[in-house]
Amino acid sequence: MLYLLAAIGVLSVAVLLWRAFASERVGVSRPRQTGPVAPDDDPEFLRRLDQQQWEDRMRRQRGSDQDEGNPPA
């Protein structure tokens, strides 16, 4: 009889500790992050950066094309 009470007590303590310190709780959802954590995770930021780089390349290319068409004086 004493072993049965000890087993029930140990199980009760184990369940209480598990519920108090468990990292994953059943039925409780974690709050989701609503936005990117860093700029390199933000698709809009990456799109704008790519667009800026493309525009810079086109400006440089247009500038070198104009230089080739007009010989220096």
C-alpha cells in the first residue's frame, strides 16, 4: 500500500513539473512573428536592393556607351 501511494506521489510531482517546465505545451500555440527578423529575410527589401543594383548597372553602362560615342576633345 505504501508503494502505491509513493508511486502516485512521484507521478503527480512528475506531471506537475512537466506541465510547469515543458517547452512544448499541448494546446497552447506560440505567438508567430509577424514580420521578418533581419533585412536579409525581408523579400521587399531584397527586391528594392536588386532594383537599385540593376539601375546602377544600367546608369554605368549608359555612361560608358555615351563615352564611346563621343571621343574626348
